[in-house]
Amino acid sequence: MNFLHRKRMLLVTLTQAVIFLLSFIFYHKISLLSYINISFYISAVLLLFSLLVYTIQSGFYDVISRSLNFAASLSRGNEKRKFSDVPALSELVTINNKPLLFHGLINGSLMLIALLIYYVLLT
């Protein structure tokens, strides 16, 4: 196994440990239902943050951020600044969204497996 796979497996294991720890902290026990609830929140945060970074990097918010930055510089008395001098938001955000997406999908799939097990045990 190479370094990248070990790193990914370590982060998945760490995320699962955090889920069990949060389950114990909030529910005072570790059960299948508490695991499902906590892992839903964690995978949702990872997936939504990944989608937010993807949307920012696609250039969707560039015009809005440039306009607000340009207007703020005009209000400070910097009239010599041109609109093209303002950096785009997509150029400033350099976070890689693929690891967030990967870990969100892995945790979400583990949550779905736990949900299927809970459903089978319940019926």
C-alpha cells in the first residue's frame, strides 16, 4: 500500500474515531442509532464544504467578490484602483476539494450501511 492510500485510510479511521467519540459525548453511549446520527452530520459537513469549494473555484462568485472588493476600496478613498486589479475569489481559494468529497462519500456510505443494518434489525 502506498503513502496516499495509508493517509486516506488513516483519515477515515480518524474520522470514525471522532464519530464514536462524539457519539459517546452527546448520547453517553455508543449505539447504532447514535453512530448513524453523528456520521450523517459529519459526512454532510464534508460534502457541503466540498461543494462550496467547488462552486467557488468554478468562478461562480468571482463577479460578486470583485464588485464588493472594488466598492470597498472606493469607499476607502482608493480611486486609482481598477476593477481588473481586484483578484478573483477563485484565484484566492486553492483548497483541493477532492479529499473532502472522498471522505464525505466514504463516511456517507458507511452511514448508509449502518442504516441498512439498523433497518434490517428493526424489522
